[in-house]
Amino acid sequence: MSDPIPFSTALRERSSSSHSSSEHSRFMADLMKGEGTREDYVALVVQHWFIYEALERTAGQMRNDPVAAVFISDKLTRLPALEADLEFLVGPDWRDRIEPLPTTRRYVDRINEVGATWAGGFVAHHYTRYLGDLSGGQFIGRLMARRFGFDTNGIGFYLFDDIADPKSFKDVYREQLDAAPWDAAEQERVIDEVLLAYRFNTELFEDLAAAKAAQASHVA
């Protein structure tokens, strides 16, 4: 009889196609191929701010939860870096000049909902964002730096100065997922929430593309 598949492996395998769909959306594909503009990149950073503001605020609520607290680390905190990036990219009045897109509003509402009531749901969103940031996000950051001539200003979001070895950090995180006290039904709920998070990400890229097209049409 074969050993059961570790939960972290099942989670990665079950979400891989959703992850790939999000990653290869037209908006991100253009940005990665050099066909996107600096304005496109700034638009993405703006939406990240709303998402991480919700995620890191709910992390504060979950710090006393015995399951969720295991995953929360100050080394992952992105909000100060995002705010520094926005000050550089948009200007000192950036808070007055940004607003969430429709999908971002729904995404934030969902994070707020599960972050206040359900540890597994919080971890699902935490996992989707931060392990992605420590994986493909590192490549995106380097690419944007080359593409737009950034040094550290503008890509601070992608720089995890307090994590010397991202691979080891991710390995430990996956061990924590495997050790979480979830039965099979709860594991299914967590996987479903990860799939929802990826859907939000895909729809956000669609929103960004639509906003860009609308702006281009207005200018024309």
C-alpha cells in the first residue's frame, strides 16, 4: 500500500492548472514579454496594495489562532515595501490617487471574511500570495527591474531581505501545511479556497487588461 500524498503536494498538484492560467493571462504575458508599459506595472502594484493591506491586517487578527499563527511571519510582510514602491512610482499623494478594481474589491472582501472567521481560509490566501511571491515573484521582480531601469525603488515588494534562502523557507512552509490538524474534509475546503484565490488573481488580470483597453479607447 502506497503512502498517502502529503497535503502540500496534493495542494500544489490540484492547483497547478489554476496557477498556470493566472500566470499566463494576457496582461501578465504582455508585461513579462516586454510588451507591457511602466503604467501597466504601476497599475498592478496599486492593486497589490489593496490585497496585501487586507491580508496583513487579517494576519494581525489571526496571530492568536493556533493553526494560522504557525504560518504568519514578519519576514513575509509586504505592505511597507508596497507603500515605498507606490511613493516612488505614483508620488507622495499616492493614497489619494488609487482605487481598487471590481475584482480586487471582491478579493479583499473574501480575505476579510475568512480572515476573521476561518483559519484554513486565511492560510489558503496566505499560501497563494506569499509562496507565489517567493517563487515566480522573484523572477518578475528582476525582469521589471531590467525592463524599467529600477534599482530597488519600485520593486521593493519583490525583495525579501529577511529571507536568505527562499527555497528553505518554502520547504518549511510546506512542512507546516502537512502538519496542520485538518481532516480530509477541511483539506478539501482549503484547496477549494486556494482555487478561489487563483480565480481572483486571473480575474484581476482581466480587469487590468479591460481598464487598460478602456483608457486607450478614451485617449483615442
